[in-house]
Amino acid sequence: MADLVRTPSVPSLAGLEEELTCSICLCVFESPVTTPCGHNFCLPCLEMTWGGGAHTFSCPQCRSTFARRPELKKNTVLCKVVEQLQVGQGGDEAAQQEKKGGSGGRPRVACDSCLEAEAAKTCLTCMASFCQEHLKPHLDSPAFQGHQLTLPMKDLQQRKCQSHNKLLEFYCKEHLTCICCICLVTHKQCTTVPMQEAKGAKESQLKKRLTELYALNEKASQSLDQVRVQQKQISEIAARKMDLLRAEFQEMMVLIKEEEKTAMAKVGAEEKKVQDKFDYVHTILGRKRKEIQGERDQIETILTEDDDITFLKKAAKLRQSSVKDVFIPKIDLDQNLIHAIYQKAFGLKETVKELVAQPQEKKIEGKGPWKPKPNVQPGKNPPPQPTKKSAMPNATKEAPKPSQESNADDAAETKQRRRPGKRATSPSQRARSSSRPQPANPTPSGSLETFLSKSREELLEFATKFTLDYHTAHNKVILSDQNTKVSVSEKTQAYPPHPQRFTYCSQVQGFQCFKRGIHYWEVELEHNNFCGVGICYGTMAKQGPESRLGRNSSSWCIEWFNARISAWHNDVEKCLPNTKVKKIGVLLNYEGGFVIFFGVSEKISLLYKFRAEFTEALYPAFWVFSSGTTISVSQLK
């Protein structure tokens, strides 16, 4: 009867249930409070949302922010409305289920007694639904007072245990499943609680988790806003920096343009002065030619005279002056002036090129004043025109040596290029060797025999990293693994033309050069039927039979030609004992004047050693011929 008495009051507040729901926990308000922006929340939910040491406070619904934490006061009117709603619902499970059903309505269920009328209630004890007429015994008879009534339900079979056909009344926490009273026997070792208690505990847990998620969502929203603000700030800073850089480069271009204008004006003035001299000489020579032509015409006229007396009279009147030979004075541009102007422009270009190619790390460190390369002195061979060399992708940048040593070596290299009988270093090789200096490896004193007695661990002290130069690779050579592995292909690769590219043999040389110090590296061979490992000068020929490693005076190598192993230099072969090692170590001592080839396995063994007085920058070089043969540069630590 109590349910019938409460029924008329429920519809009056049922429409307000959505308005009386907290937007954080999605349940009816519990101790509702109102924020300054006018929204209502449960006091525990709002306390948890603003907890955790938050420095900013905002409304979870409209995101309005408050300068300080608002003082929350209980909304007494809203509390009374919530209490009336809870009294109307009676707090039983049926009302809660109707509340969760919302305004969508409940499904129509037929009465299990008459099978015609619509059921008003479902008895979970009888596991049957009854219309209003057949429900009277449950409402009037004391025998049915203990039966549990709820709103009409269609899924009664889901509330029964599939094994015992009993009502599921308990929840096993260990197995996370609903069980009946008979199942308690098999779950006697487990922790079981009544269904309503388990539901209440799970609801509390989910509400707490939902509150935490709201707090995390708020923090995530603030973080997103902060990231956008930082992103905008970075964009503004980058834009200002680019404006400054643009202004600097424009100023540099103006200065270079002015320098170009001045140089061109000087050369133009010198040209005009010389042209004026040529014009004067041309005028004098024109007068001379007219005088000669006039005297020639007079003589020709006299020679046509037949009368002797008249002939002699006319001949006597001729001017007896000797005709001098035509002389052209030596007129030329002031070579010293032109050379000085060109040297100034060339020095400016080299300065800019070396500064641009200087590693960024060295620019930032700024250790010591930067010194440009010495220029060619006047009267010597004119400076070469450097070719434009593209930057090698994936090139490994090494730490540079002090600038004084670099300048000394550059001067020595310039001196070497001027020696007669030596091939001049190409501008691209000079740019490569100067703009990519090598690491300052330790250079302890020691003879060749000292290094022959060292272990592999001691040799690794001089380990050097390098990559292979894409611009030197033959058209049948393939580079992979970030330009540290070389193999040969039957198909010709579409490499662009380059003056340093090998065109006769399938070879490639390293991207970095060695001009000083001690360096050690290792390579691994696979299917080493036809291949070679060595070093070469950057000026070694790139075309013709003399471009093969060891067939000239500019390279040293050991070569696998089928089953024969040989050492080659200056087209002289030295046969070596056969070995099955697949890893080759190369030690280069530039100042010591020797290079050693080791076989690396469990123990290190000597393959061959060369002695030489190195005069140019040296590059690692490799030759691969047979298909399937690969050479990989090991990354030593």
C-alpha cells in the first residue's frame, strides 16, 4: 500500500530529475552547492575536482575561471527539492531503475497470470509479472509482504542462475560474477556480498573514478591551452629571428654588391685607360699609313714618266726621308692591379665559403679567432675556380682540430700543389678536406713495430668514423645503411655526373679525409671474391685504367681476386698468404708514414704494411666487382 500512496507524488518531480543531476558524477545531487557562475554540483564532487593542489579554479561545466577558490555554501532550496524527489522514489531498487530508464519509458510486459493485461509490477521472489488485479495478493496478504517488487521486467531469466534456476542475489568478488544462494556452497572460500551492496560499492568506485577523470580532463584542457600558447610564442619568436636574419643577409648582400660595384669600376677604368692608348696608337698608325700611301702614289706616278728630263726633275723633288718600319707599342692591362682585385674577390669568397661550411658546433663555441686560407701570391699561377660541391646526405660531422694546425696543413697542401710534376688538388677536394676536418685522435710516439705489437683493444683507441662519398660512387655501385655499406649492381644507377665520380672501376672513396694523426677503422667483407680495401689521395685519377686502386702512386690497397690475395701500390703486386678472415682493420699513421692492414677475428693478425711519405689528404677507398660482394664500414666505439 505504501507504494500506491507514493505513486501520485513521483510524476510531479520526475521531470526535474535531469535538472537535479550533478554534471560530474551524473547522479542526483548530494549536498548541492552553487558556484559564483550559477551552476550546481555535489559538494564532494567539487571538492575532489578542485583538490590535488590545483592553483587555478574553474567551473567544470562552463569553464569559467576564478581568481581564488570560491567559498562554497549549501543550497538549502535545492537540498529540499532533492529530498522530496528521493522520498517520492522511496529509495527502492525499482524506483532507481525507473530513474535510470529516464524519459525513454519502460517496455510493455504482459501479466503472467492472465497473459493479457499489462503488468504493473514484477515480483523477484515469484519470478513473475502481475497486472494491477493479480498484484493485489502481494499488496494485501501478509504472506507476500517479504516479496521484492520492482517495475515490470522482461529479462527475468537473466536474473536466474543457469545452474540452479534460483534468483541471483549475491556477488563473488574473486570470480567477478553474480551467484545464487546455492552457489554459495561452491564459493564458500570466496568473498561474497549481497547484490545491492556490491552494486553500491561499484557505484562509489566508478563515481570516484569519474571524478578523477573530470579532474584529469580539466588538467588536460589546461595543458592543451598552454601548449597552444607556447606554440604561438615560439612562432612569434621564430618570426622575429627570421626578420633579423633576413635583415642581416640583406645587409651582407648590399655590402657584397658594393664591393662588386667597386671592383668592376676599377677593372672598367683600367680597361678604358688601355682602350684610350689603343685608340691613340690606331690614330698614329693611320697617319703613318697615309704618308706611306702618298709617297707610294708619287713614286708610281714618276715611274710612268717617259721623258728623262721631266722624270729626273720630279724625282729630285721627292723627299729623301727613310721609311721606318711600322711599330706597335706593347699595351696591356695592369696585371698586378687586375690580380689584386681578383685576389680580393677570391679571398672574400673563400672566407664566406669556409665560414658557411664550418660546423655549427664550432661556430657556437667560438674558440679562438678564425683565420682564412692563405691566398696565392701575385705573379704565381692564378687561383683555381672551385667547383660547387653539393652536401653529402647522412654525412657524419666530426669534431674539428684547432685552427692553427688546420691553417698549417692547408698551407702545406697549397705548397704541395705548386710542386712541379704533381697533380694539383681539385677545388672540390680542397673544399671537402677543409670544411670537414677530422677528429683529433691521440698521436703517441711509436714506430711501426710498436703498432704491430698492439692488441685490438689498444688500436680501438684510435677508432675513427666515416661515411662513403655518394659523389664518387661508380654508376654500378650501390650505397646503403646511411652510406656505410657498398655493393655492386648489374644495373647501371642513374647517378648525376660529377668530376670526382669513378667512371672506369666500380669504386667509391670515403667522404672524410685524413691529413694528420692516427686513425683506425674496420670493414666487414661478405662473399669477398673480387673486392679491395685501401686508401688513396683525393687527386687520384677517376678515369682510365690508372684509376684502379693500387695501380698508381696515389693509392695503397689489398685486393681479393678470386682465391688470390695481393697487396698493390704503384701498379706493383705483392702476393699474400690466403686468409679466411671476414673483417679487415686499417691503421693509418699519417705523420709516421705507414698504413697497416690487419685481419680481425678472435686474434688480430698482420696482412700487410706499407711505408710511404704522405704528401696529400688521404681517403678510405673500396673496390667491389662481383655480384653479392659487400663491404660494410663497422661503427666502432
